[in-house]
Amino acid sequence: MDDRPSDDPITDAILSTSQYERLRYAEGIITVPVSRVLTYQAVLLALLASILPLYSLYPPTIGAHVGTLDPFLAAPKILFLGLVGWVIEVASALALAALYWYRVGHEPLEEGTARAIVNLEQIAIGLSLVTGGLAIVATVGLIGLGVFGVSVFSTYLSAVAGENVFAQGGGISVGHLSILAISGGLVVLGVRAVLDRDTG
């Protein structure tokens, strides 16, 4: 019998002696490798950081709706959604890293432990790519409305929002959330680099 690995990673994983690898492909809904998930998270955080240049492009006519055009003083309520997305991405990345280090430090795993790790990974990945991703995309999309001018901005506020979600009242400014997003992205990339080094 040929014991060489096949060209099919799923078949290799199912036939693997690792309980974790078998369960991840046999029972997991999301089978994206952790390193790739971390890359997606870094991209989402980079997208969140784009709110600073977007806000800086606001025309002066938007000022009456947003309170201030200074991105480091502007703290619209909508940023709470972006902050939630940031927390989800960073927390999920750290959770995935902790699960990885626990797994490699306790190999070979019993089936129950392997299943628990796979389930926790699925939750962390789902939260980061779906919930956190949607929160970040929605935040960037709404902040980007102001770039198109006061007519588009006013139409959204009157026809869709119902209230001015760009009014001051958030706990963090546009500029500070952008810097936080860059910092979070660097943390996620750092975690990925360490995992890649350990698996390399």
C-alpha cells in the first residue's frame, strides 16, 4: 500500500492518525486553515482602518450633519458597530492561537478533546468572518457614504437611518478606531507569523 500523501488534503486529513484533523474535515462546517482565517481577519481590520482616509475626504457641506470634520474629534454613534467588529476579530484571533498551541502541546488528543477544540474553532471562525466581518463592512460602508456628498448622505439619513447615526456620541473617534484597527491587524499578522514558524 502506498503511504505517500495524496493530492487531496481532505482525504489525507480523514485518513490521518490525528483525531483533530479527522474531525475538522468530517464534522466541521468551516474547514479553512487557521492561518488563512488569520489573513482574512487582518484584511478586515485593514478595511476598518480605511475609515480615517474616507472621513478625511468628506466635503465641507457634510459638516452640518456630522458635527466636526476632524477625524480625531468626530465620534459618531455608528463607530460602536466598528468597535464591536474590532473586538470580535482580535479576540477570535487570540482564541484561535490559544487553541492551536493547546492542541500541539497535548498531541495526541483524545476524541472528546479534539471535538471540543474543533467546535471552539468553528465558533471563533464563524464569529470573526461572519459577525465581525459584517460589522466592519457595514461601518466602512456607512462612513463611506459621506464621500459621495451631502445629497447621498442626507438621503440615507432621512430615508433609511431614521436618526442621525453620525451624530456625536460614540466612545471612540474615527481616527482612534482607525489606529486601533491597524494595531489589531499587526497583532493578528504577528500571531499568524508565529503559527507559520511553528508549523514550518
